[in-house]
Amino acid sequence: MNTFNTEFSSPVKIGISACLTGDKVRFDKSHKKSDFCMNQLGKYVEYEKFCPEVAVGLPIPRPTIRQIKYDDLIAVSRPDGTMDVTEEMTEYGQKVSSRIDHLSGFVFMKGSPSCGMSRVKVYYEHGKGCEHNGVGLFAKQILEAHPNLPCEENGRLNDAVLRENFVTRVFTYKKWQDTVASGITKHKLIEFHSQNKYLVMSHSLQAYKSIGKLLGESKEPLETIAEQYISMLMAALKIPATRRNNTNTLQHLQGYFKKVLDKTKKEELTEQVFAYRQGLVPLLVPLTLINHYLRDYPNEYLSKQVYLNPHPADLKLRFSL
């Protein structure tokens, strides 16, 4: 039976805003500890903590800072413009960005002028009103320097679909990092993609076709193909899997059992896939049945498919899909 493979070459490491780990580093000496990150996902990963505001010398506690728009420039300072840490924050972000190639993901603090990924408040210079289109100055450096790195905000991790999506990307990216570290070859690249084909299909059929075309037709050097591949793969996985795409993927998996299952078992599997398509059962139900049949009727190719178990079962990430 296919089970989640936790045998990585080294621990899975994720960057995280320090306040989300329970560190009392916020402006009011409080924290925003994430139960999911620390008590659930934390059983399978190690965290590297970052608090850019403390790192650039701001005290705990401290006056609040915000993003302020001056013409086309964004500054990070107190509401009255004092205590400007724009330059220091940018330099710190760039410094961190240069030394986190080993990370397999990053969780940022929502809404923070330093760590927010999106929709950060940007106040007008005169102080009256704001826009919700900013990106935290520290987070911006990480996101721009590492476009393939799985990143998410703590608030969005409360959404079951986005939470499952992030964790899937983290473990997939870690497996890619291990593959590259072992010395990438054309065979290893094809094998890696072979194991992730149905995972990609469940997220984007178009990406599934485009990646297949890249690997089958590109005449570029292997290093270039590998770089294009991981960019396309991570972009595809960032697209949340849908019930429609999952159903299509499940039906493809059914085909591997058509010659080995008796009529009753075929009908049972078809019924569960249909029930999932109708929204009557979670994805876990037909997948559990497929894994059960795979144990009774082994198939080497199918047993290697990441789609069947992309993350630890006890995280319960497929109950809401």
C-alpha cells in the first residue's frame, strides 16, 4: 500500500515569522502562535524563525510601524514618518534571501508591514486612508528571490484547501531539492515527474500537458530543462486542486484496475468516485479504496504516485477536498 514517504535526505525545514512560533516579538510583546504550524505540521518539519523588525534593531515592545506611500515609494516607519527602517529592512531581507536555499517553504505573518505576503495596508502620506495592496518589505525580498519556494500566510492556512495545497507543495519541493542534491540526470528528472504526473493532473490539466511536452520535446541543456521543469511544476501545484480535476484523475487511476477487479469491486470504486464528484464524500474515501486495491493488486508504477499520499495522513488534509 502506498504510504507517505518521510525518508528525506535531511529534515524538512521551513522559514517562519517568529511570532507564529509563539515568540513574544510583536510590537505589544505578544505572539500569534499558529496551532497548525507548531502542533500539527511541526511534527514533520523543523522551523527557522525570523523577526525582521527585531533583526533591524527595533525594541520589544515598540511603537507600531506601517507602510506609507510617498509618491511611488513605499517606506516602513511610524505613522509620523519617524523610525524609518525601510533601508535596513530591505537589506536584511536580501541577506536572508541569499542564505535560505535549503528551506522548503516559508510561512509569513498576515498583514504585517514586514512579513505580509499580500494585501498589506499602505497608508497615504497625509495619513487619511489606505490601500490594501502592499507586500511586507521583508517578505518581498524572499518572494522575489525564490519564486519557486512554497510560501503562505498564517491566515490563509485556516482555509482547508489552501492548507492542503501549501503542505503538498512543501513536501514536493523538498523531494525535488533532494533529487537535485543527489546529482540531477535525465533519468532522475523523468522518474521524478513520473511519480508526480497524477498530482499535477489534479491541479492543472494544461500544466500536465505542457510539462509533458517540455520533457518530451525540449532540446535545451539538462540544467535548463530542470530549471524550467521545477518552475512549471511549482506554478501548477500552486493552483488549488478542484473536485472536477480530482475526479478526472481518479478515473485515470481506475483504469489500472480494470483487468484485475471483479464486477462488484469495479462498481464499488465507480460508486465512490461518483459520490466524490457529487460532493457526498471527501477525496479521502475513493483514495482509501484505491490504496486498498493497490495493496491487494500491486502495481509498481501506481504505487509510486505521489498523488495517492502526498503528505502524512494524520494531518487530515484531504477530508475537506
